Amino acid sequence: MKRIKNIKFGLLVMAVLSLSSCSKDFLNEEDTTRLTTDYFETEEGLIDLTESLYGNIRWHFGFEWAYGVTLYGTDEFTNGNDLTNEMWNTYDNRFGPVGASVETGAANRNATSPADLFNQLYYGIASANTIIANADIIQDEEIRNRCLAHAYFLRGYNYYRLTAQYGGTVLQTEPVIGAVRYFPRATDEECWEQVISDFRNAYNHFAGEVFTYGKGVTWTKATAAHFLAKALLFRSSERNDSWNSSYIEADLQEAIDACTYAIGARGPLTPNYSDLYANWTGIDCDIEQLDEILMAAPHNGDDATVGRFGNRTYSYFSPQFSNFGGGWVRRGVWIGSMDFQRCRPTEYTYGVFDHVNDARMWKTFKTVYGTNTIVNPNRGVQLGDPSVVMILNTKDDNTYDNYTFGAYSQNPNWTDDQGRLPEWRLGSRQTSTSGALTSTIGQYSPNSLVLYQNGEYVAPNFKSQPICNFFAGINKTDDGSRFSERGDAHRDVTMARLAETYLLRAECYVRQGQYGNAMNDINVVRGRAQWKNGENRSYYVDGSVAFENNALNVNSAATNYINSNLNMNTYYLSNPNVAVTTAASDLQLTSFPGNLPAEDEAVLSMIGASSDYERALHFILNERTRELLGEWQRWETLSRTKTLITRTKAFNPEAGPGITQNKHELRPIPLSFIEGVLNPDGSNLSDDQKAAWQNPGY
């Protein structure tokens, strides 16, 4: 009887660690590691294995690698005062094939190794290979096609991630039997052909928008179309320009056709941007079922989705609010996030938004925390008063030039007038409609921050040593449903949605020189981003609201929820010359790529983008920031377009000095893998062969 072998020496190639019972929802996984491979030669075994594929993608969001390999070291995010994955942002000498450890200079043992992603993706590939190899066992054609569609999709997705991060890698498309230690390295071209082939097969096997395992978290034909378009666009992009010329024309047209299918099948966009993330009210709530969501890592309250497979993303985007000013805002489940200060927005990230007219900015950044602990009763602060206030003004604003900001209760030279904001105008915590605005002169705030004074970007000055820990975090992962302060989140993690599909198609049109068509797609995305008539621009909500449905929401905890989450933003403080209004705004482009908005012209000027193509491409990269900020793909997008070096040097002060051309567009191949590979005759690789396996510069 054949038994499953878990072969591990850098490359994990044959493992199925958990399967779900076919009689249960796919999230209710059972420990079936004692099963033999004979089980996967039965219909029941293959169906179970297909359902278990969804578990493979939860790994991506269970620990520090979630942001390290996707967001760090780009134009959008730099590191805060916590230095766990600092080397992924700074590209210093600790970032290399050996991996990060305390022994190699990492701040702690939680640092991400390049081997983490490299190894893990082959688990899912092994499962997909087993399904594809044995699918003929399934007699029912509909079930067989469903299993094949899922297997081809996951294998394509995992090879997409591998090739995007590492370039050419091992292409293993058959089940591995026994211990194998010879792995030839495929070329980039061969890998992209495999990825595209798998997504095409998935697209052809999916039966339209049929939600076989639960709407909102499952893969459908539109999901496959979206990722097919991404893969085709990747093959056509600048990172592959040494060999891709013969593919470009056909790939761009096929990508456009794939996007068009997804848009037609799953459109239109969700009307309110807040519904994508901010209005998350609890486990399996309605916004997780939106048609715009094409792919999500599924989570809920089941044991199978916590612990090793849990969602830890709520930890990475908040500033260190619990440490400001002695602790006026205590950390706890009612806040919805942990203040691990990993991902600190750059000046570019704040500045790329139209601060007045783009609702996405104020529906994404959390700029106000309420007081839930009285540190100094002499200051007159009451529970529920604004305690942390972040004013996101613009460079040309001089309103706050003569004011002192910071964490005042820690300042021995503190005086009565410090910490008093010149004008405090916020929306009611109770309503999102107009007419509930207040104006209170001289509202004291224990902790406050401003982006600009005297035309200088001063936000990084509000810091603890050695790096700033005071910034406006984003709210796309907040979760008030957690049952303990450090407990796993229960919300799904969105991995693909239709707004990106529009931007993918727009980029394809740009590459074809069809700027009018590109502008039309961009305007669809920007149309949703506009303030709608009647919206209260100072209203704010995030996933902390899920605490209202949390079993812990009793007595003092309930009071602290109300005190901590005020449903306010600093729109009017940040735009002091804007009168209170509930009028609609306008973000529509009327020409492209000429006469772009001022915030985009500023970015293009800094990076020297001058030709129509450069202007159009970088505008789309800017629009991706505004629409997709923090959505786990920025590094791969900049690497694909070969804009990573230029934009990172321009906008990320911590990463700029270390990032290197023709090196950091790819990740290092893990040394643990290379040292485990043998030649076909069983001999060890020579030094030259090992060097050939490694990416340039490492």
C-alpha cells in the first residue's frame, strides 16, 4: 500500500496535510493525514482533495510574510518602529538566500525567510497534480470538470506567485512518488507558459459563475479569467522584455477578452467603496458575498481557520496607538486591530490621493481613535473624546504651521495651549447622513499629528526611536469579532476583485496605444471613488463595528467599544478651507494621458515620466494605489512593470539606498533548496551549478 511521503529539503513537493469531508462545508476540515494515496484514486478522495484546495491559500495571511513579500520595499509602505521584517523593506545585507534569522541579524525569530513562500506553494501544487492526474476516475462529467477547474486554477495561481517572486523555477506537473532530489530549473518563458496554460484550462473547465462551495469565497470562470489576464499581462510586461516580443500582441488581446468576460459576468462594481472593507460587521456578513469579489481566502469561526491557518492581517497596518501619550487608547478586541506598526504609509501614499474629492482616502485611512482610558484627569479629557487625531493635510496647506503636535502627556514642557486643535469639526458617531456635523473650538486631543508644516513633510518626526510609530493606518483588515486581543481574525481576505480587472484591461489598452478605451475603464473605477450626493464626508467606519455582534460586547467592554470607535475622520481638519458639504464630487478624467490631476502630475514629475506611454502607465500605478492600497500585490506589480527601482528610490526613504537594479526585481532562491538539489546521477551540484540556480546579484 502506497503512503503519502512528506519530502522536505527546501522544496516541499508531496504533502496533503488536511482534507475536508465531502459532507461538510469546505472550511470544516478534518485531520486525515493518516490516509494513504489510494484514497486519492477514488471519486470521494478526489472530491475531498478538491475542496481542501481552498485551505492552501489561507496560509498567505497567517503570519509576517503576508506583508513582507507583497508590500514592503515599495513606494507605498515602509517599516514602522517594529523591525521584524525590516530587511524586506530596506534590502540590506540581511536579505538574501540564507534567510532572515536572529543569527543573521534579524530583529527577532518572526522574520520571513525567502524559503517560506517558495516551500509552501508546492503543497498546493502537489495536491493539484494529484487531482489532474487522476481526474478520469470521476465518472460524472460535471463533477470531474469542477475538480479539474479548481486544480488547474490553484496550480496556475501557485506557479504565478512563484514565477512573479522568483522568476524561472521548478515545474513539477506530475505527482511525485518517493524521494526526488533532481529538479531542473525552468526558464521564465517556460514558467509563464505553464501558468497561462493552467489558467486557460481552469477557465475552460469552470461552468460560468456557478458557486459550488459558497458564494463569495469560491473560484469561478470569472476568477480564472481575471488571473489569466494577469498572467498574460505579466508575460507581456517589461520584466520579460528580453524574450517576450513574439507574445505581446496576442497576449494583450487575449487578456482584454478575459477581462471583458469577468466584467460582464460579475459587474457592476459595488456602489460604495466602504462596503468592500469598512462595513464588515461580523463572520460571513453580506459584504463577503459581493459579486465584485473574485477570490478570497476564506475564514470564519471554525477551528480549521484559526491557529496555523488563521488570519493575522489585522496586526500589520495600525500605528502604535496604545503607546501614544502614556496610553489614552488601550489596546483590546474592541478596537479591531493590533498596533504592531509594521506597514507605515509613505509620503507618496498620502499624497497620491485627491484629499478633497476622493472618498477612498477617507474610507480607508483611520485618523481618529477615541479615549478609552483617562491618563491625566487634569487635562479635561473624557471617555469617548478624540484621543488620537491624525490630520492628513497637503503640502500647500499652511494652517498648522505654528501649532505644536505630538504625544503631549509625555512632554515635560507641555503647556496648556499645546494639543488644542484650532477647530474640531467631526461627524456624529451615530449617523452617516448629512446634518450631524459639529464645530467645537479648542478641542483638546492628547495625541495629534499633521503631515505638513511650512511646506515640509513632518509626519516622520512623530516617532519613537529609531523609526516613526505614529501614522494613519488603513482599515481593510480590522476585525472586532476576535475573541481575544491576539486571537485570529474571522474575516475573509480579499485576493482579487473586479475593480482591478478594469485597471488590468485599462493597462492592456495603454500598451496597445488605445488611450481612450483605457480612460473609459479608469473612469469606471474613479466614478465609484467619488463622493455621492448626500454623503457625510466626515463619517468613518471599519471592521471594529463587528464588536457590536461579539459575545464579549457586555458591560465595560461595550462601553470601551463606544469610546474607542467614534465613526469619525479628520476630513475637515485636513481640508481646512473646505466648507461643510454633502455635495457629490467629480474624479472623472477628460483627457488621458495629458492634463492629469495635480497629484498625479507631481508624481510623474518626480520620476521623470514624460512620454504618453510612461505617463499613462504610471497613472495606472497611481490609481492602483488609490484603489488597491494594502491588497497584497504591490511588489509584484512594480516588479512586473520594471518600475520597482525608480518608484521605490523616489518615494521610500528607508528602501531607496539599498534597492539595486537588476537584482531586487527578483527574490533570492532559498539556499536550503539549492543545497538539497542533486544531479540526475545523484552527485552534488558543483559551485557553478549552484550559482546558476541563484538569481542575479545574490
